[in-house]
Amino acid sequence: MAIVIADTSPLQYLFQLGLLDLLRELYGTVLVPEAVRDELLVGRSLGVAVPDPADFTWIMLRPTTTHASIESSDDLGAGERAALSLALEIRDAIVILDDAAARAAAATLNIPTTGTLGVLLLAKERRLVMSIANVLDELEQRGFRIAPALLARVLAIAGENK
């Protein structure tokens, strides 16, 4: 199985959808940088429904040191910088993140990525979820932004209509 590192937003949204266990079923162990845990704890203190990584035996916290190539990136949050830094330390890791700037930074650094939508598509492919159209609706209701063209593409890949 691939080594997977998760950023904050995929953990938050999958948790809110009741689908966080998809990560365990798809990837086994998921690495979470301490900075991501800290962002989740801040969200929790503000009343946002987010997971506590300590509650999941398959989530492993990892300390990270921000790499110089990422440190100066003002477009990235602390969790994104930590996730990308950890991926630079661990060869062949895949980072699950949604932010466009973070994905662009990962591409520059040759770090493979997927996002919440990619996780849902893989879960559909492996028959862990039967339909993702309703899940995508719920994601959008929770503030997850999906461009119309991307939504259409994801539904087409999933073999679903909206």
C-alpha cells in the first residue's frame, strides 16, 4: 500500500460526511503532520466538526521540519507546508490535499497528490461507496468548492449523472 499523508481539509470533510474510515480502508495507515493536528484542534475549539487524530489507531502523527523549498511559500498554510515537507522526507508518499496552491507546489516538487474528490472516486471504483453524486452535493453544502467543469468530470469518471 502507498504511504499516504493527509492535510487538514480532506480529514475535515471526510469526517463531516461520516466517511473518514475510507482512508483506512483505501490506504491502511495515514500519516498526519503535527501541524495538521494543530489546525484540526483549532477548528475543534471554534466549534467545527473535525476529527481528533488521537481517536483513530490508523492515523499516525508525525513531527516535521519545514523544508527551505516550501518555507517561503506564503500561499500555503502550516498544515500544507508540513504535509509537503513530510512527503519530501518520505519517498513515494502521496499527499491528500485540496488547496490549489498546495497542489501546484506539490507538482513543482514532484510530489504525487490526490484530494477529497480523488479519494471518493477511488472508493467508488473499489465499491466502498455506491454513489458519489449525493456525497458531492453534501460536500458543496458544507462549503467545499467544486468548479462546475470539475464536478461534471468527476461525475463522468464515476459513471454518474447529477
